[in-house]
Amino acid sequence: MTTKIAIGLGLLIIALLAVDVALFGTNHLVFLGKKLFELIDWIAFWR
């Protein structure tokens, strides 16, 4: 992955998170954070 692609993807993710917070609040982020933590834990188990 080149630096341009990484920066573009990072900015896209940050922009989408900002839109989500502006429209729906932060409750979705807490739910997604918990699910991401579970996914990382599950992947680490199978490593």
C-alpha cells in the first residue's frame, strides 16, 4: 500500500466517522468499538 492510498483511506474513514457522529450521535461508535474489540480478540485467539 502506498502512502497516498493509506492517507486517502485514513481521511475517508475519519470523514465517515465525523458524518456518523454528526447525524446519529456517539452511540454507534461505542457499539462498533465493542464489536471491533471482540473481533480482534477472536482473531488473536486463532493466531
